[in-house]
Amino acid sequence: MPALYRRLLLIVAKSLVTTIIFFIGAEIALRTAYAVRNTMVRLVPLPYALGDEYGPLPPWLDRLEILVPDEALIWRGVPNARRTYLDIFTPVRSEGDRLALLRRFLPTIPREFRANPTWHVELSSQGFRTSEYALQKPAATLRVACIGDSWTFGMNVDQERTYPGRLLVRLRAASGAANVEVLNFGLLGYSSFQGLQLLRSHVRALAPDVLVIGFGMNDSEIAGYRDKDMTGGGSPRLAARVVETAAQLESYKLLNYLALLVRFHQKPVEKYIRSEAAEKSGSIDYNTLEPWTRVSLPDYEQNIRAMIMLQSERGGRAILLDNELWDESPYRPLLRRISRETHVPLVDSLQIVADRKQAIEHSLETRLGLARDAGEPADHRPSDGAAGSVGVVFRVFQASVPVPRALSITGTDPGLGNLIPNAIQMRDDGQGGDERAGDGVWSYEAWLPRGSRVFYVYTNSGARGIWEGLDVPSIRQVRIPMTSGSDRIYLPIETFGQLYMQADNWHTNAEGYDLIAAAVEQAIELTR
């Protein structure tokens, strides 16, 4: 029997050693393959998805991340990171085409996306998107520190076109001297909780003359956790450390990714539209959702006031920056109240972007010869709709986008086809609400209830009932006016493949950042 036991033990030991050697070999092979792949990456594709539902992300993308975990800040920037991103906020054949870019192992870009815009990121030795700086401020220098989230970081634009970058150019031009510093401490995804920790641990010691505070977008996110619960957890137990270590193995991550990919099924586009309509048509009770909101309204107010106090205690000036493209956010009026009560200037980015967007719409209508004078009524004709409804003409300009057959619209209202894709074709023939034939402006008139909010998308020449020829990955919306001097309302002309003044659903574009920089410059001058 002892001999049998020894033989069994030897077999088990050999099997175990063989297994260990296999996994070590697999680990080395995967790490080598990923390293080789990433040396060939010139452009990191940044596709967007409706509902932000990307499914599992391949493990070979991990080493291209520019954020790493941090015990105090939850995450921080990777020192000296260099990345060039390719934006895919653009029309595609199907939603699956966007996600396919994320899952390509070969780092090649499909031909149809090679002309898309790119933007470059360079992080400093301390992990911020700013130039290197000395702890001690140079004599006779105006030092401005900008803390915030991706608006401050400058999502979607090159380094010099961020609002802190443009602010530096403007301040130096205004003073006629180079003794101005604008330091960018914005980081992707940061909330006011992280901003306050960063101010205390790092930025305050730099003694900025002006502190620009820009938070709100991420604070209001219902993420399923609170930021303040994500730090200070202490050392994990041995079992937890073992699990965490195993989760860092590339072989484990690859197997886990493949298992998740098998189970992942992308939802139909109409489900995303219905979900957004349901979410935005009603009010959100943030008091009830506080345990799942990254930063509650009371905590947000406390964080913003604490940042203002820390800056004013040492004689510095503060400026508030609103950065939500959501007019109904309860964080916006709270920020306005803080501004009034503390006498700290507030730069209202939403209003800046909205005013410029309206100017772009009017300019396009004028250029196309479709502008209407203020108060000019639309055409009157017999009503075809139910009582309380009005004829609403949706208009979208094709610009340089080829349209093989027709642009289509579909939305949540029965008048817009009840979310059946490519069922309602728009017109460019001068009839049915279309104003001029062949001008590239496609129109469709729908009878819709006054005061209703409608969610819709455009598609281009797809097959009926199939989500083909999709516009940008954004769900458009409009609220129908309650009153009108006419039974026909012409909506502003939109452009297929664009959201005016926006680079994506959450961020403005380079023009918007420049306008924000101008407003911040003006606020600095007013506080001198």
C-alpha cells in the first residue's frame, strides 16, 4: 500500500507541476502577445455605445488605460502616460460595428474610420494633464489651478485646446507677459469628493491665486455606490488578497472575458430609447437614491463649500464652473445658490453652449435660405391631427453624408413610427412640410401632442425594421411647445452625424472649451 500511495502521490505531483508549467507558459505567452500588440498601437479607438453598454472589455486593453486605482482618490492618472485617441462618435452601419472596434486584437483601424478626429493626451510625472511645475510659485506669477472632471481634463480635444490650455493663452495675451501659470488638475470621472481630497492633499500646497472648481456631472451619476464609501477600507484579508492576485493573471482575465462575452447580448436600439425616455420623462428623487448616487446633494454642497473655504482661508480667489449638459439636474440650482451666498463667480457652461448652439442653428438656416423672421408664423392648413396636437416638422441636413435612398426618423411617439427603424422616410422633395426640393434638408411632419417630450433617432437608407445606417450614438429629444400661433411648427435644422457644440453626449467640443475659457478669464478679471 505505501508503494501505491507513493505512486499516486507522484502522479498528482507531476500533474500539478505540469499544470503550473502550462499556466506559467500561458501567462508569459499572453503578456508577451499583449506587449507586442500594444507596441504597434498608434491610435486607441474610442467608440461610443447607446446606453453606455459596452459589455466585457478585452484584457489586452488594460495596459492602455491612463487611470490606476488609488486608496485616497479611488483612482489617479498614470504618470507620463502618452495616448492618441480616435473618436468614433460618428454614423455607422450598425451598433455592433462600434463595439467590434473594442474587441479587435489586431490594432488596425477599419478604412471607414481612418478619417475620424483624433486627440492626444500627455500626462505629467504626477499623472495630470498639465506641464511640469514647481511647488514654489515663481515670483510675480499669477498661478491658476483648475480642478474638475473630464471637462477640465479636456475630453475629446488636444492638450492645447482644453479650457485650461486656452485660458493660459488668453491670460498671457491679456497681460502681455509670460508670468502666468494655468495648471490642469482635472481627471476623467472625478466627482467633488475626489476634488476635495485632491485639493487637500496636493493642490492647496501650490498656493494658487485662483482656484477654478468644476464638478457636477459625475456627482449626479447613479452608479450604485457612494464615493465616500470607496476609500479607507483598510488592508484586505488574506483570502481577499489571494483573489485579487489571481484576478491580475492574464490567463484568468482572458478566460473570464470569454465567459462574459458568451453571455453578453447587446440590447436592441429601441430598448435603449424607451429606457432613456422613461428615465428622463419623470423626475429623479435623489434623496431616495442617495445610497446609490456617487455624491448626494447635501454632500455635494458640503464639498463645494469646503473647497471655497480652503481657497479663501489663504487669501485666494475661487471660481465655480457648471459642467452639466442637463438643464434639469438638481445640482445646477444648488451650485447657483452656493455662488450667490458665497459671492463666488459662476461660469454657466450649459448656457454658454446653448447660446452658441442656437447661433449655429440660425446660421445654418440662413445659409440654406430657410431662416424665418422672429414671430413669423408657419403655414396654416387644415389640421390632420387630434385635438391638442400640432404638426411638428423635423428637419435634418445631410451635409457631406451620402444618402443612397433617404434619411429616416423614428421615435417613441406613434406619430414617429413607434420605434420601427427605417419605416418613416423623410422628404427632400418640397412636399409634406419639406420647404425646398433637393437642398439636402430632409423633413418629416408628425402630429404630436402639445407639451409632450419626444425621443427619436435618425437613420440613413437602412432596411425597414432593421437598425441600419445609424446616426451618432445619441438619443435626440425635443419638447413640443404648449402654445403656438400656428398649427405647424418647424424645429431647428439638425445635422446628420453631429450634435451641435458637443463632441459626445456629455462634453462640449473645442469651440465650447474656448468659450468657457473666455468666460473664466472674464471671471478672473472681475475678481481682481
